[in-house]
Amino acid sequence: DSGVTQTPKHLITATGQRVTLRCSPRSGDLSVYWYQQSLDQGLQFLIQYYNGEERAKGNILERFSAQQFPDLHSELNLSSLELGDSALYFCASSRSSTYGYTFGSGTRLTVV
Amino acid sequence: GQQLNQSPQSMFIQEGEDVSMNCTSSSIFNTWLWYKQDPGEGPVLLIALYKAGELTSNGRLTAQFGITRKDSFLNISASIPSDVGIYFCAGPVFDSGGGADGLTFGKGTHLIIQP
């Protein structure tokens, strides 16, 4: 157990739908990162939050959004889902802006 | 953007063999990270390198930060079955203002160990 908790573990939904993925960081970690892993694109950085504020944005689509709440858990919202959004979505956390992230086990999203 | 090229893409080896994989970039990196991902799990940090020329070990794993800062390699000695997995190199990406923009990952090296 890495200490980073992601729910749900698996999600199957239809095209056009909206889903929310949840992440609880390791105790004491202020930064939360979201990554998407697909077979063709590999691991892609989506977005980072630090202590409730957006810190950095990567290859995140406009249909996707995220937030970090006062208790430091984070949610990634994916809307108007397309077949190509099927992927593993990982959350990672770190104490500050260091690079030694700890990853969660991921949420496998399947869009049908 | 900055891209990391890993090779080989996959390796089929016998248990007990030594393994060597590398990662190259056309851009300079100030930090190199090596992660391992097991099936159904997230990547786990193996080794972090912060200085050009640095050689760091973690048990049977040894990684080096290339002197040009554009490459890194990872060696695994005397491989065992639990070494199976995907090995990723990664490095931080910075925006034009110098702020960190997350990590960029290589596509990974799949290590398969034949009994």
C-alpha cells in the first residue's frame, strides 16, 4: 500500500457521460498530480495541485477538470467522454514540489 | 516538448542475468528518475539522480546520470522473477517561467524473465 488511495479501481461508462475519480494523498503530502496512462501515449501529466491551488497544467483536455479540497483530497472530473478517453488514470502525491512522487494504484476507465 | 526515448522497448532474459537499459533525450535534464510499474499498480520510484555523472545504487539496481545530462542508464544485476515489470525513466519538465510542469516519462522498457 503506497498510502495514496484512488477510487474507484474500475469504471465502465458510456460515451458522452461524466465521471469523477477520487484521490486521497499520503498523509502530510500537499501536492497532488494526475496522470493518464494509455497504450499509445504512455504516461502523460495532466495537472498538479498544491495545497488547494492549481500549480501546473499539462496535456489536460478542456473536457477534463480537477480540484483539490481543504482536506487535500482531489477529484478529477471527466466529461463528454469519448472512446479514446479509456485509460488508466493515476494520482500521485508528494510532500512539496519534489519529484519523488508516490503513485496510487490507479483507476481503470473504460468508455464503451 | 521534451521527450525521453527508452531502449530497448522490451527484454527477454533468463533469471540470473544482468540487465541494462537506457534513456536518452535531445534536451538537458537536471534530474533523472527511474520508476518500476508492476501489473495493476502505479509506478514506484526506484532511484533518483540529481547530478551529472552521479552513480547511485539501490540493492541490485544501479543508475547513472549521464555526463551530458541528456541520458541515463539503469542496470539490474542477477535478475530474479520479481524484477518483471515495466521500467520507466522520467524527468521534470519546466514551463517558460521556470515552474515545474510535472514529469515527462519515457515509453518504458518491458522486462520479461524466462525461467
